[in-house]
Amino acid sequence: MIGVFDSGLGGLTIFKGLLKELPDYNYIYLGDNARVPYGGRSDEIIYRYTKQAVDFLFSQGCQLVILACNTATSVALRRLQREYLPLTYPQRRILGVIRPAVEVAVELSFNNRIGVIGTDATVNSGAFERELKKIRSNFKVFQQACPLLVPIIEAGELKWRGLDLILDKYLASLKRKDVGALILGCTHYGLIKDKIQQHIGKKVRIISEEEILPAKLQDYLWRHPEIEKKIPRDRKIRYLATSYSQRFTELTSLFLGKKVEFEVVDIDK
Ligand code: DGL
């Protein structure tokens, strides 16, 4: 199985793309919606929660876990790969969303200036810049935290005029920096991609993770047949969450585009 983890239900935007483009594999989606959002939490807490989630997905038989959450990827991925995986599950793999986004941004940017928007924790971690510098040291990264966007999107206010004012404020400095590509470094932002494009300007290439992840995962599986051959292909999908929150059904419909049955699980062990 392929495990797909997010701090909540926003990762369903990415999961939707994976199901569409790579429908044959068995998947488990896990959203830690009892403890979402992660974006304003400390690094230690984000690491602990993400490790619990990954550990849970491995205990359910996943060979590969994708952190479909920018905050979890930024703060926890490299440390999990370094400290947790070799000791506990050396044959299994954990991947994130940052490296794929950065690879595409480098290809698409018309100059060597890349903007990143995300949660506070994502921006403070500097992870996008670190990953980008590994690929192209001459690229410049300009980041902007956008903490108000997740609650506005989760409230379903995608067309609200206030959102335009907020985007103007958040994107003003990136516009001045003349970025050639803008990475939407948060699960939720793909839902307001058109608005973001309007505000940042037509010539800036927008990198939205749900569009690029399926091809990147396909490529990874081709390059790693030792992992790929262990993943069953019966099209079985399990949806797991850590609580039934108030607006559960509205949120799953918003992010996945359909209603599905979730099992509630306890991962806090
Ligand atoms: N899933 C998170 C991300 O992509 C956004 C929600 C949160 O703050 O937990 O960064």
C-alpha cells in the first residue's frame, strides 16, 4: 500500500490527483484532523505528530508513505529519513511534496527567482530554500507565510472579496521581487490557484502540487522497482481520520470532490 498523510483533510487535494493518474495501487489516506492545523505549531510537536502518523501507516502495511503536507514535509521529512527510518523500517520509504515542487519550479521559472507561499512553520523551516539550493545554487528564493489562507479556505470562502485584500497584502512583496515562478507550498492553496494567479500576475508560473505529484510519483516508482513491486494493485482504498470534526463532510467534499466513508483511528501512542 501507499500511505498518504496530511495534517488534516487538505491533503485530499493531492490524493485526488494520485487516484486519478495512478488508480491501480492500493492506498491508505490518513488525515490527522483531530490536531490540524500543524502550521502554527512548534517543530518538535510537528515532528512528533508526523512520526506517529508515519509509524501508524507503516503498521498498517504501507511500503511507502507520502507526506502530502508541506508543513510535515518541511519540518519532519529529512529528520524522519535520517533518524527514524534506518532504525525502524530500513526497507521502506518516506517521501514529501517539497522536492518535486522545487524540481518543477526550477524548470518553469523564466528567471532564477522563485517565490514560495505556505504556513508559518513551512516558511520558518527554510526547507524550500534548502532543497532548491541543492539543485541550483544560483537561484534566489523569496518566501511569504500566509497564515490566514487555510482558515478562509476551510470556511469555504473561496470567492469572498476579503480574500482578494488578503492576497494583495501577502503577494505584494513577492510581486516586487519579480519572481518567475510561485510555489503554492500548502495543500489548500490549489483551490484558489486562479485568484493567486490574478494577484501575482499572468506571467508568473504557478506550481500547484496536486498537478505535479502524480507524475513525480510515477517517475519515482519506475526508478525504484524494489519498492514498486511490493505495492499491491487491487485498487483498494482506505480513508482514515483521527476524529469526526464538525464540518467533516463539507471538507471532504471540498478537497476530494466527493463523499467517502472514513474510519476514525487513534494514532497518539
Ligand atoms: N496541510 C498543511 C500544509 O500543507 C496546511 C494545514 C496545516 O497547517 O496543518 O502545510
